[in-house]
Amino acid sequence: MTTCAADIEALWHEYHESLFRYVKRRVSQQETIDDIVQTVYIRALSAIRRGKGANEHEKGWMYRIAHNAIIDYYMMRDRTPELIELDDLVEDRGEEGDLGNRTNAEILTSTDLTPHELFERTTIQNQVREAVNQLSEWQAWSISLRMEGFENDEIAEIASKDVRAIRQINTRAYAKLRELLSEAA
């Protein structure tokens, strides 16, 4: 196996799941998510072949490529809202559950949902995604990295910013998200 192929395979094994989750937080259609993640690895391979791979911060480098691929997607896509595909709903397993008995957090994390609850989860995810898309680029990027487990100091290092600036960006982003999501409710 060539060095480039070995490098990209190692990156795939190390980051595929977390990059997939990161992209999924910003994009709703499965095919588009898959395309963007594929684009990330194509761009990484291209950079490695040109000798411009990650220097020290491989994880941050991969997330920056993913972030740029997401931005490119939104710049190029048609501005029509994405529709929920009925095929994405699980088959009916009987009577629909009473959503009043489940919190949003339970609906978002449960794997045992009725079609109605799955629709509700998709609606909540879309509201959060739309709210994140209304944040500034820095806020959306920083919040997305926090959701992936990055600490403020790691984000600051990747962004070449002071950690206090990142904390301030996140504080303002969370306040704006609360405001946007309370309006949506």
C-alpha cells in the first residue's frame, strides 16, 4: 500500500464516525452527508499528495476541511428547504406513542421510536440545525466542535485565537441558540 493510501486509510479509521456526526449536525439529508464526508477525504488525500497534510493538529485539520466542505455545500445548493423523506420513517409498530410522556432529550436519544416520534425527532433536529445555520460562521463552527468534544483551548489552538475569545464566541452562540429555539417552540 502506498504511503498516501495508508495515510488516508488511517485518517478514515480515526475520524470517520466523528466527522460524520459533525456533518450531520449541519446537514439533514443522508446522501448529502455522505457526499460531504467523501469530499473531506478526497480533499485530505489531495493535500497529502501535494505534501500539505496536517502538521501537528491532524484532528483539527480534518475538521477544518469538513467545515469548509459544509460551507461549500451551502454556497452551491439551491436555497429551497430540505424535505423529510417518508422512506426515512421506520415502519409502524402499532399505536403512536404519547409524545407528552417523553422529553425532547429522550426523543433525540431514543432508538425505540414510533413513526410519529421519529418525525418529532427529525423536526427537533431540523430546528436545531436551522438555528445553528443562523449563527455567525465562527459561532457555528465553534459550537459544532464543542459538540464533538473539543475543549475551548483546543478550538482556540485550531483557530489561532485566544481561548477567551473562543469562550466569548461560545457564550454568545449559546445565548443566540436559546433565543432562536425559544422562538421556534
